[in-house]
Amino acid sequence: MPLVIRMARAGTKKRPFYHIVVADSRSPRDGRFIERLGYFNPLLPKEKTDRLKWDLEKAKAWIAKGAQPSDRIMRFLDAAGVMKRKPRNNPERAIPRKERKAKEEAAKAAAGAAPAAPGAAAAPAAAPAAAAAPSS
């Protein structure tokens, strides 16, 4: 039974509140869980201590038993100094969408122009061979 430490959504519409739970990875996000470890309230400011409350000792015990933390839980563990989260690299995320599209179109235009130049050079080489064929 693969275990995962993840967040289960609670709260009302447009007012998210999450329970940090240990669950079977095959169970639904808000479904059955094994143990509740704490909660996370994303609506509170980051400075408030009530934003995240959970039992780190229980989390460490579940990780020792083989439970895998989700990406968000891994961030919490990294902030607490329990586990190290591997940094991700997505340089395209920082570029606005319009600029990314313009860059892609420029790359396509450059790629479209590049094959035309070698093709033009290959055409004269083919022309003498074609001219020699009709004379036979």
C-alpha cells in the first residue's frame, strides 16, 4: 500500500482550507485517509503562525515508514529543515506569454529561412544533371 502525505481540501467555495493527511495514494484527494497530521490555511498572511499547524514528529514517523510527501508538503518540510527539496528550473515561466509566442514565431521564421538557403544551393547542382538528361 503506497502511502502519501498530502493535503485534502476542506472549506467552502472560494475559501480553501486544507487538512494535511496521510493517505493511500489510490484514494481520492478528499476521500479516505489514515491519519490527520495538521492543517494549512492559505488565506492567512505568510507571517501568521496559524497559517500552518502540523505535527512534524508524526510526519517524520510516517516518512520513516515509507510515506512519500507531495510537492507542497515537501516545501513545508524543507522550510522546517526536515527534508531537502530538489530545486526546479523552468526559465520559460518568467517570460510573459506574448513574448514567448513572439520568440517562438521568430524561431520558426528563422528555421523556415534556413532550409531555403541550402535548398537553393542544391538546386543548381541538380540543374546540370537535369539538363544533361534531356540531351540524351
